[in-house]
Amino acid sequence: MTDRSAENRPLVVVSLDGLASSFLGPYGNTWFPTPGFDALAADAMLFERVFAPSIDPTETLARCWQVVPGAVAATDSLARRLIGRGVNCRLVTDEPSIGELGRRSGFDTILLKDDASSGQARAADLDSTDALRKIGGVLRTLERRGADGLTWVHLSGPARIWDAPLDLQQELRDDDDPEPGEWLAPPVDLDPTKLDPAAAEDARFRLQLAYAAQVRVWDAAIEFLRDGLEALAADDAESADGPSGAVRLVVVGTRGFATGLHGPCGDFDRAGDETLQVPVLIATAPDDAGLRVDRLGSLEELSALLESEAFSARLGPEPPSTERLDPWSACRRDLRPTGPDRLFWSTSNGASIRTVHWLLTLDRSGTASLFVKPDDRFEMNDVAGRLPHEVELLSAALRAWEVDRSPGSLAFTSPLPPPPGAA
């Protein structure tokens, strides 16, 4: 077999829009099994607290790919730097706007077209769902074009089409539960806060049931993808022209999904953990298996890891210093890389600041909500009324940032105080 450079070992990144961490088994979900994500997590380095820099997936990917907003072409993007070093870079997506962004970034872009029936009817079985059809299209593309170098696959995921077979909902409900919802796409105007308590509870459950079924579909799609990538790698290993080494895989979300814990269901324009916390699972090295990282981070930091994966020679036996590694790679060596102390967001509804210990949100009327992190994962216990000093400090930092804000930001700054009694 021809000796191929390490730079063109297959590296596949899958970004799914609307994938909520809290609905995945590796992130604590016990309502229903997610064997595909569970198996991936067993082989991966899992990041517990990574957040999207924006609720707009196009902007999030622009930050990950280091594309200047509005630029006709990115001259120093991630893809162009990789290509300059001989690394093939391709983008496979079902989103035309993401495809255009990829072209400006320098990716060789392949657009997957929706079938005529996509999103028009409920699938009869898993194999006929939009998710598995799209993953099948991805695998066929890699088979035709080759998988060497970097392949970024961005799919609209649970954010656009809900065609899960009805039995995936029925399996999760009891006889006295509300009937499953009939949505074929995420409802964007369902607001339980405008309903009486009983009706609101039923609305949330139906929404969560439908969303859970769609997550189960994508769980099966991830299993299908991994099996397909393993088959491609085996075929390539027998070919003199195939890239050396197994396929390295990264799976992330570009934003989560609001399931009604804090008001409107399906509303992406809220800077809470449901929409901004994203899963990150990195299976690119043997040392990744079973690692869990609690470092606060932003998804845009992924680009440094990908550049390290593509450019760096194999590390020697001596542990490297943190200066030689990107922050996420350093976590493999049980090092403690410096993380962002604060993450900021701003949306039409308000603004938020996230630190290691706090999440503070300010709505446009100036009303503050404060939650202790990471303990209050789902923001159920607002402590703003009991901790006015912390609210004042965090609000001041947030307002100072908003003076010259851009949507989504991270900052390395002096730490703000921890909750009382925290270590």
C-alpha cells in the first residue's frame, strides 16, 4: 500500500443543528436509550460544557471556519490554511446557506438535495427517514470522492425535519399520557405560558415526545454513519490508493433545542442552556476513549483542534507542554488548559453571561435571572433575589460587553466570585 501522509488521514466532522445535549445518554438522559451516541462516547473525548457562540448556525460555523462576516472570500480561513498544507477539505451539507458559506471559506462543497418527500410525510420506518437518507448520501459521496483529508458534514438535524416513525413516540408514552404530536417540523409558535397549567403541561410533553423521537432517529443515523465509515476504511486499507489509518470522527451540535422548560417551545431565540449548550464528542485518537472534560468552552475553539489534528506530526513519547497543544487536545494529557472565564450572548429577547459558576440573563426590560452552574443544569432555581451582589457584578460585566458587542463572544478575564460555599 502506498505510504500516505498523516495529514490526509480521514477526519470527518459532523455538525447537527438543533441537537440538545440533555436528550443524549452520555449527557445524562435516562428517558430513552441512545445507543449510537453511547457507543461513540465510549470511544470519544466528551466535553461537558461547550456552548455555541451564536443561536444562528451560520454564524457559529463562520466562527468555527474563521470566516469574516460579509467577506466575498475568506483568505485565511481554516479550510484555506489546511489546503495550503496539502490537506483536502470538503463540505457536505443539506443547507444551501451553509454551502455558500463553505464555498467562501474554501471548502470543496457538495450540496445534498432534499427528496421531494422530505418533511412532507411521516416515515414508515427508520431507513426511510430523512436523516438516514442524508447519511446514506454522505457515505456515497465519500465513496465516490474519497474520504482523505477533512470532510465536514453539516446537516439540518432535528432543527428542520421531524419525520420519525410514530412508533418511536408511542414507545415512550403511557396509556394516560397525551396523544403524540403530529408535527413534521419543529413548532415555532407553541407557547405553553399562554395556556392553562394542565394544557401547558400536555403541550410540553407532546413537544418533548416528538423531539425525543427525532433524536432517536439521529441516534440511529450516527450508528449508520460509523458503520459506513468503518466499511470505507476497510475498503481503503485493501487499496493501494487508500488513505492510511482509520477514519477519525468528531460529532457536535451547532445549537440545541428549546423543549419548553423556560417558555416557548421550539424557540431558538433564547440564550439559555437548552439552545446554547451543544454536545461535543471527539474520537480522533486512542487516548480519547472515555475521557470527559468539564472545562468551560466555546464551539469556535474546535478549529484549533482540527488544525492541530491536520498539521501536527505525531507527538513523541514525552508529554508536551500546554503551549504546544491547542486547549482541547491538551485535555488528552490530563493537562489543565486555561479556559474562557466568561461567555457572552445577545439575542432579540435579552443578553446573558455565563461563567464557570453562574448564568445570568437580562431581558430587555432589565429583569435579571441568576442560576448556579453547573449544579442547576436546567435553570429551574432562580436565585437572583437572594444574591443581589452577584447580580450587580455580573450585570455590570454584561452591560460593559454589550457596548460594542457582536453576537456570541468568549473572554479570558479575571474570575468572578463563586457561589457561596463553593470550592
